[in-house]
Amino acid sequence: MDFILDGFFQAIHLLIRGNAETYSAILATVKVSSYSIGSSLIMGIPLGFCLGYFEFKGKKPVRTIVDTLMALPTVFIGLLVYAFLTNRGPLGNFNLLFTLPGIAIGQTILALPIVIGLSATAVEGMEKKLRITIMSMGANRRQLFLTSLWESRHALLAGAIAAYGRVMTEVGISMMVGGNIKWHTRTITTAIALETNKGQFGMGVALGLVLLTIAFCVNFSISFLRRRY
């Protein structure tokens, strides 16, 4: 038990002292997760709305594919993105391998099916009478889309939290696509894995505490918005 307590004391010391290596990993994580969750929400919410609202041929197979992709292993996504971004891949000329934007691409692929699937579920859960009422009031497509999203806002926020949590805690994509380069692409999760293996338990605990704090702040902010609106 002593080494666990020592690890917590070291973690507090590192955070208070402002250890540069620790905060470098924190900054990289915040940047890349913000890029990926923003991209996945911009693309995923409209696609999820269309999947949940409209009826079309082949909808069930599409929904099955989306639900399956929600459980994609992060290592597989990392391997796929690595193959595309490497110098021998089709996107090698963009020099995105071992960069934060490269990690963000992989994490967007990870989060996108979650956002689409949960957005579709949120829209499907709307009262059918509400849809009819909105249309009977002469709403155009844009107004219909925005009103439906507003009525489903709580479920959409829950979906965004789920996607953000998946992105924040993944390791495979960050390790394979980012390369875990110190001061450059090392994120909180990859740093925890590396430092713990090196015996630097204190730094691993410090980064773990930061990860928990970020998750708490996100959930607290969402809860506040739900109560307010």
C-alpha cells in the first residue's frame, strides 16, 4: 500500500509544481479530443438525424452497420489510419502520421458511429405527434431539423458525452498513429501506459487524476446545461 500512497503524493506534487512533461500530455489530449469530438458532432448529428427520421430502402442494414461500428477496436482503427497516412499510403503526401491531426482523424472515425447511432436513437424516440405538429405549422426543412434537435437535446448530450469519453480514454489510435512522441504527440493515456511501465507510478497517477477531473468537469457542465435549458 505504501507505493500507492507515495504515488498519490507524487502526483499531487507534480500537478502543483506544474511539471512540463505532465502538462504537455494534458495539452495534447485536450487538443486532439477537441478536434475529433467537434468533427464527429458536426458530421454525426445531421447523419444521425437523417437515419432516425427518414424511412428509406436499406435503412435496417445501414443501422446494423452503424451499431456494429460503435464497437470498433481502437487498435484496428489505428492500424487502418496508419496504413492510409504512412508514406506508402494514399494520404502519405499530407505528412499527417505522428501528428495530432493524424490522431484526431482516427479518433473521429472512432467517435462518429457513436454520435450517428445515438443521434438516430434520440430522433426515433421523439413523439410522432410532435413531428406532425411541427410540419403542420409550416416549418421548412431547416426549422424541422433544428426543432427536432432541440427536443432531443438531452439524449444528444448523452451521446456526445459517451463519444467524448470513448475518445478521451482510447490508447490504440494515439499509440499507433501518434507514435507517443514526447512533447509532441504523447497523450494522457499513452503517457500513463509508458510511465507506469517505466516504474514512474506517480506521474501515471497524476495523469489519471487529470483524466478523471476532465471527465468530471464535462459531466458537470452537461448536467448544468440540462438543468438550465
